[in-house]
Amino acid sequence: MSMNGHGLRGLVGREVKVNRGGPDSVQGTLMDVRWDYMAVSCKEGIVYVNESHVKSITDTGRSGGVRGPMGNPIPSNTFLGVMQALRFRQVQINRGGPEKVEGILADANQSQLILTLKNQEIIRIPLQHVKSVSLVRGSSNNNNSNNTSQGNKTQNTQSGGNRSQGNRSTGSQACRNKSQGNKNQGTKSNNKSWGNQSHGNKSGGSKSRGNQSRGNKSGGKR
């Protein structure tokens, strides 16, 4: 019989306690009841409890109890559908005890869950032995933060490179212009000096030849 058949839909929105105690006891606001699981919002987030491990459900008599920061539960009709929707996310299997484990949910099928742990270990858990599953808080925000930080770092590095390249190019252009100007000025000065020297030699030669011719002509008449 499904959990809906037990008349639990009437407890949605109320604070409940799933199981009486132990590491797998869950207390919070009942968010949803589906065919073979229920979703409970706790301080840590939304916990999806497998029906086969529900021993008891207690109505605490309060409505609108503790709600976590994880938003609405996954709208799947089956517990397996929730597991498949959580693939490639960091999840926590079970609430406590030696069977509690955190890792990336790599795959989920009708027989088992496959998780990848931080130490690169791969663990397989039969689906029937999974008591509860919850999404680890901040698992998606960390990825976004790292990407943003990396993007800003890359953009700043690129901007710095462009600025350095621009300054270097400007400096090189200024040095080339200054060298070209000095070269042109030196060439102009040399041309001026050469012109003065040539003009002086020409004038001196003409004057000497003129005086010599005039003297010879006077001597012949006398």
C-alpha cells in the first residue's frame, strides 16, 4: 500500500516526527507525500525518506514548523525518480550511524545507487537499504563561486596583459620617433655645414683668378 493510502496527505504542512528516535529519526515540516516516500523540510534542508524504513509518524500538533532553505521538494512520484533527479549532485545517504555517507550521486537505477566519494572510492548501495537522502547544502553554490572567481581572475589577467602591451607599444613608438627626429636633425646640420664649406672655397678661387688677370694686362700696355 502506498503512503497516500495511509491518509498522510492530511499532514502536509504540519510538523511531524518520522520514527521515534535513533540516528534516522527526522523531525520537520511535512512537505509532500508520494507513492513510496515522503519529503520533510528540516533545518539542514529537505530529507527524502524511503517508505520501507518508516516505523512511525508523529504529529507534533504544530503547523508550519521548521522549514529549511532548500525550496520546494523534487516533484517526482517515486523514490527512484528523486534519486535520478539528484544525479551528479552531492548528497547525504542516511541521517547518521555507520551507514551515513556523503558523495556525488553518479547513478541511480532500480537496484542500487552509485556514489563517488572524495577519496575517489566508489560505493554501491542497494536501493532497498537507503533509508533517506538529502542534498548537501551549498553543493551547487560552491561551483558557481569558483567559476565566478576563476572568470574574474582570467579577466583581470587579460586586462593587465593588454595594458602592459599598450604601454610597451607606446614607449617603443616614442623611442623610434625620437631617434628618427635626431637622425633627421643631424642630417640637416651636416648638409648645412657642407654647403657653407663649398661656398667659401668657390668664392676664394674666383677672387684670386680675377686679381691675377688684371695685373698681367696692365704690364703689357706699359
